[in-house]
Amino acid sequence: MTSFRRFAPPELLTAGAGIVLLIGMLAFPWYHEADPWVVVHGEVTITLDHNVLGGQGGYLGVAAVVLLIVLLIELIYSRLAPPRVPHLPVAWATVELFTALAVGMLLVARTLVHLGDFGWGFYPVMCAAMVLAYGAFAMARGSSVSPANVLAGR
């Protein structure tokens, strides 16, 4: 329980949305695809459900999953581990914001590659991506505590 106290509310929002987004991207059906080779009495009988990684533009989904995993690892590690993260010319919150925005842009690009026939999982995944971007924006705006201050107890 004390480890959760190291997270500010925007950081908890971002981490929670990221975990929900990761589960949704891997487990929820992103879109339906009808198999044109299986036709019975003039109707297509088999539809395939693909997650973010499958079908046309799956490489964009793979890139989004990889970036999301990197973001979650960095977010959790920098808050819970000793302060060993390297110093960058920009703030870590800015890097987290741009990573979250990149995940959202990859999902939008994935949507544009295959428009239509979206499965039910498309909608919660896109909502979780928006919440992830909002949480990262709140962290970058300065609503959260920097990792060094959290670990020092300030």
C-alpha cells in the first residue's frame, strides 16, 4: 500500500489506463473480417475477429504495444526504484507525454488503415488511449510529483 502513495493521481490514472489499454489491445476484438471463401446459401457464414495486432496494418498495432510497454515500465520503474534514471535534456514527464501521444497516433493510424467493421473492443481501447494521453498531459503539466521528490519523501 505504501508503494501506491508514491504515485500522484495523474500518475495512477496514466498507469491504470495504460494497463487497461494493454489488456484491451491484446484481448479485445478490434474489427471483424468476413471470410469470402465460406458462403452458404448466398451468405457469408464465418467472420474473423482480430485484435490490434492482426489483419491489415498490424505492424502499427505492434509498434503501439511496444511503446506502451516501454511507457509503463518507465513509469513504474522511475516511481518505485531508486533514482537511477538518466538525466535528459527534457523532463521525463515530457518524454512520457510524447510516448503516450505516439501510442494514440499509432492507434489512429491503425484505424485509418482499415476503416469500418469495428468490433466492440475498438471503442474501449480508443477511450483508454484518450485517458492515457490525458493522464500523461496532466503529468507533463506539473500536476504530478517528480520521481526524485517522491523517493526523497518530499
